[in-house]
Amino acid sequence: MISSLLAAGGALDFGQIFTSLALVLILAKLAAELCERIRIPAVLGEITAGIIIGPSMLGIVEPSDALRVLAEVGVIILLAEVGLEMDLNELRRVGRASMAVAVLGVVLPMSSGIAAGRAFGESLNASLFLGAALAATSVGITARVFGDLKALASTEARIVLGAAVADDVFGLIILTVVTRIVKQGSIDAMGLISTIGLAVGFLVIAGAIGLFLVPRLFALVGAKAASPATIGVLAAGVTFGFSAAASGAQLAPIIGAFVAGTALARTSHHDRIARDFSILGSIFIPVFFMQIGIDTDVTKFFSAHVLIVAGVLTIIAITGKVLAAVGARGTNTDKLLIGIGMIPRGEVGLIFATIGVSIGVFDDELYAIVLLMVLLTTVITPPLLRWRIESGGSALEDAEATEVTDEPVGGWIRLIDGEVQLHGTPPASLTLSLALEAAVHAANAQPNNTLLDWAHANRNEPVTWDAATTQQLLDVLVRGNSRSWRFLEITSVIDRALPEMATALRSRRGDTTELDPTHMVQMPIVEALRKKVTRATPDDCSLLLASLVTDFSDNGDITASIQRLVLPEEVKNEVQSLVLASSLMLSTCTTDPYEPNQRVLAQLAAFLGSPLMVEKCRMLTEARGGMQDFEYSILIDVTTSVQALLAHPELIEGVENSLESVRRRDAIALTEDPMVIDRIQHAAAVYVLAHEPETIVRHATLVEPAPRARTVRVNVHATAVDDEWEIDIATQDTRGLLARICATLANRGLEIIDADLATWPDGAVLDSFKVRSLQKPSATQIAFELEQLLRKRIENPRRLARGTKNAIEFTLDNEAHPWHSVVLVRGADQPGFIQAVAAAFARANINVHHAKITTSNGEVADRFEVSTRHGRKISDQALRRVNALLS
């Protein structure tokens, strides 16, 4: 097999394949982003982009076997995600109305579609696939609109979403049977029975293997695996293995992927697998939708036959789903709204069409017909839903004022037989409290209809936090899970109580398929810490709340939501400190190569302030993940070093309240000069934390009295390392000072290793450099040459050589340091590199507070801590200006 692959590989144009893949991935993401911004389903944007770059329009990307393989991987991942988020217990809980709507929603469109196909002269096989494509439903779009309009807890939304659970299973069974019938080439009673038997048999056998053996396998591997990536890789292997088994049984491979997903959902590693598959899906699923567009012959859209048939099928698709709402009779609901919610075909219909093409049932015209039907039903659903909901249908109006009852014995909320039940009619003022109480139970139980109806009726009730509800939120963090947060989301509690968190959740909706109703509220850092934090109170909850903030850091800053809670100010400050210090600690541990940095350790010690906070920071940093195995030992070293700094007796005994005050006091004790003491007292806290008391006194002595403009004092002394010297330079602050100093040192043939800069309110500056030189540098000569440069205008930054061999990369990190931006500059070393970068910073009005210069094997990796002139973190635009100045 390997030899045949290698032989085939010689005929492949890998350059063309990778170029096509690059275009597909980039354009898919651009199209999805654009559509998300204008509130159009991202899937439509990806298909449209595929059509544009495909052979029927621009012809930039041609269909190829390589892309089709990647697209097939995408659809396998897509169906595995469907199965992964399919709660089989949820299927059992689907109510009568939802099940009736699901059954009618399959039978009516499918039978009508088959009849229409035959009426238009299509073969029986093609008509079967047309009917199957019409039977499919994709309610991700519907769920989003319901959520945007705060109607997810309504009875209509629950019926539609419940029907979708059953619809997924029905659709896959239909696909299995239809595919098997078409591949057999004929239909008779015995053939139909055997086909259904094979399909059901495969689902039963594969399902039994998956549900009973897969969880045990993953429990065993999870207990022994050294790498956390092992679980995700094994899950992918199981998925492709089940897909291969389905293909071997002459069934669609996606059936096996779906069964694998349902099995993986039962493992204890469900959340980890879901995150890994989400990453895989974000790469491969867009390839599938782009491939649909690439394979589409857009000229067929202008065929009268295609337009007529597509129009008829679209009418059938809409009418069939709207009529299916009859299944909800007997409920006090808006039947038209339910029917509209079932209309979109989305990705499910596209999968049916793609399989129809792959087995030779659909030609280009039928493929275009189904594609048009899918696009139309997907596009028209959101505005129709908004129109119906906002038109004030009686079933969606706020419930009429119901007489409030006294709280019954046993409480408003009770957990009975796996169901979270509401008893009595509570006042609207209890909306937040009862929702949080129910959310804790919703982690392992299903909220009943009475509870959801009451929550929906009070969806616009304002909520406020108090001490009791704050404690309830902490209980949700400790005892709840993603189902708890999903309940709070669908009842619009998060929108009202934690609006910043609601905004962050909406930013997570970039997934093109909207398959997983709980993926947006998954909090892996909270989950990791929940195993170690078994209880939280308003006085001791900073670690848990910091993990909540960190979980959403990629989607937005939800710190303001924490400020809304009724907590001691000290706890709120601890949350902020833990979030920022954890970023600095993580950056320190993952910097390659790792070098102990006393300056950073002192900053962490000052920022955290106590051994308990340092331990909390370590736990938070560890829970964030993303570290390699050896970096966990570095984390322990960093934690131990910071703890050692905080082990100062006077900090422990409470004589001093911070490491900064201890350092400043110890430095003052080393001198009797009142001017030097005053200089130390007015030194910046960041500077004091970064240096030992002896160094602070030496620097303050050199600076005092403050040098006049354009005059320089220099002190040179040896370090503990051979041929390494420390040069202290005192002068008045001026624009471009760092660039001038770097130029002076470079002219003296000194290799800069490290730079640290301190400024006083009176404009005095102390810049300390570590340099490498075989001989001791001359302090007098350095001072003379620097004074000469200070009397000249700052020169424009030297233009560095840029090109393939001299590429320079700038990286901005505003999370790695609590106070400053961190800029990493990497590239090929060349003469004048550091002074050119320093001059560019000066021209861009960026202050440099610290620089770590590293050169190895002709490559530069410099790290700068910088800020604006006003002490704030810099923006991407400012860094682009620096880059432009060097180009």
C-alpha cells in the first residue's frame, strides 16, 4: 500500500494542492466572518466563495481528489460532532408534540419530494434522494434567532429543538436505507426488508460496541496516557474506524461517524474530545462546504428547468415543514412559528446532496436544484422567524398576570425523578434566584415545562445581584456544568445578570454549523479547577472567578460582570490580580529558552502579595493548559521562587504589607545620604521590585543629583560571568535616548545582552545595560561619545534589510504582562539591529522599560516591555508603525 501511494505521489502536483488548500481555508474564513457580521449563516458564505473560485466562475481552484478527501474528512468530523452532542437520554425525553412534529416533518416533505421527482421525470433512485434531502432539518439557524429574541425558553422553541433531536436520528436512518437501496440498484419487498434490517443492525451493533466498550477504553487510556493529546487522537481514530466499518457494510461513512460521536459522548473525556474535534472541524468542515461550491456548475442556475424544479421543491420543503406543526395540536402554541422553525435544511440537506452525487444518482442539474433549495430555505428562515416573533403572536406574548402563590412546602424548585420542577407561581422578583437554583440541578436533570414557561414569561424582568444570589452563582460554578449555563442562557438570565459574559458568548458563535448547543458555554478552566475547589463563598472565591474570567479571555473581557456581584472589594481585586499574574506566569514558563528572571519573579511576588495567592495563581496557570510536560516543572520552580521572595519575616509577621515596601526600606537602610534616600523614596514601584536593595542604592547614588540636560554619568563594573559587564548610565530623559545609547555601545564594539530603564518624576533616567566584552569598557569614553550624540538630532531609524533571508517578525502580546505590552522581535541578525529597533520605537512614541537581547546562530530574538508615553499598553497600529519605519 505504501509503495502504491508513493508511486501515485510522483504524479501529484503538491504545489497546486497546497495552493488550492491555502486559498480554500483563507477564503472560507473570510467569507464566514463577512456573513457573520451581516447576520447571514456562515455556511452560505463558504458555499458562495467556493462557487466564485470554482471552475464555473473564476476558475482559480479546480476540483481535485485531494480536496475531496479533505472535504470527506470534514463531513466525517461534522457528523461526529452531531453524535458527540446527541444526548440519547434527551431523545427519550422528547415530548409527544416534538415527536409528532418530527415524524410529520419527515413523512410529508419526503413523500411529496419523491412524488415531485417522479412527476418531473426523474428516476426512482434520484427521486428517493430528493425526498430524503427535503426531509432533513437543520435548526442551528432557528436556535440562534430564538436566542437573539430571548425566546429559547418558549414552548415553541422547545418543540422545535426537541423535534430536531429526533429529526437527526430519523434523517440518518433514512439516508442509510436510501443509500443502500440505490447501491443495490433495485427495490423489492425482501430487498427493502433486508436493507432496513442491515441499517438497523449496523446501528444496533455499532451502537452497542460504542456505548459499552468505548467508554471503558477511554477510561483505561485516560488513566495511563502521559500526553493529554492522546485522548483526542484516539477519539479521531475511533471515529474514522467506525466510518470505515459503515463503508464496509455498504452504508454511508457518516453513519459510522455519527455512531462514534454518540459513543464518545458517553466517555468521561467528553469535553476534551469536543474541544479537539471543534479545532479539527474549524479546519476541515469549511473545506467540505467550499467543495460544494467548487463542484457546483453555476450556469445550471440559469436553466429554466432547474429554476422551476428548485422553486417547486422549495415550496414543498416549506409547506411540508409548516404542515408538520399540526403535530403540536393540543398545545397552546403558535403553530406557524413552529413550522417556520423547521424549514431550514442547512448542512444536513447539503450532505444528502453530496452523497447523491458521489454514488452517481444526482447529475449537475439535480445537484444545483437541491443546492438552490437548501440555500433558499436557509436564507428565508431567519427573517420569517423574526417577523413572526416580533409580530406578537399570542403564544409568545408575556404570560398574563398570574396570581402569585405562597411558597409551597418543600420550596419552589424541587428535583423529582430526574426532573427539575417548579411548584407554585413565584413572584417575578425571584427570577434570578430561582434560575440559579434550577441551574445547579440542571447539570444532571431536565427542567420541566412549567419551569421553562415561567422563566420565559419573565424573560424581560430586570434582575439585580445581592449576597444570596452571588452565593448561588458560586454554587453553579462549583456544582454545575455546561448544561447549567445553557439553562441560564436560554432563559435569558445571563443577558440580564451578566451582560458582558453574554456578549462574550455571542462572540463564540463563529462555528459554521451551530451543532452543539452547549459548546458556547463550555469552560474548561473552570472544569479543571472544580475538581480541586469543592466549596466557594463570597469571601473565598477569587480563584474560581478568575478561572471564569480567563475562560472567556479570548472572547472578551468579562471583568465588569464580576464587578456586578456582591463581593468584598478585596476579593474583586484578587480576581484581577490572579488573571493578570497568571498571564505573566504562563508567559514566563513557556518562553523558550527559559531563564530565571529575578525582575519578573519580584513583579509576581508584589502583584500577588501572599503565599496563598501565589498558590492560587499556580493552580490557575496549570488549569489554563497549553504547556508542555517539561514546562510544568518550570512552573513549580517559578512558584517556589516567588514563594521564597514572599517568605521575608516582616511580610509574614505583618510588619510590612508588600515586597515593594520591604525592598524600599532595606535600600534606604544602606545609605545615610538624604538626597539618595529621597531618590529611592520616589523611585517607581516596578523599578524597586526589579532590583536588589544594594543595586537600588548604587543606581540612586549615580543619579543624585539629577544630571543636567545632555550630560551623562557612567559606571562600569564586572558581573559574576566572565567577559560580562554591567554599565549604568545616568542622564536626563530625552526622546530616542535608548537608540542613542545602543548606537554608542555598538560603536564601542559592545554586545548588548540586557537593558533595564528607570525614570524619575524630575526627568532623571538610569539605564542599566549588561554587555559582553573581552575588556572592561571605558566609562569615560562611553560618557563622552553619548554626550556627543545627545547634542545631535535623533536620526531616522536605519532601514533594515528585509527579504527571504532577512525576515523580521514582530509579535505583540498584551496579556503576558500586567502593566506593559510585550513585543517580541525575531529575525536574522544584521549590523545595527538593536539601535534601529530602538530608534523606531522612539519615532513611534513608544517607551521601552526593559529589553532582553538574545542572539544565537545568527538569529535575533529580542523581548521588549513597552508602553505609550502615557504608560498604557500599545496597540497593533503602533506596532505596525514601528515595522513600517524599519522597512
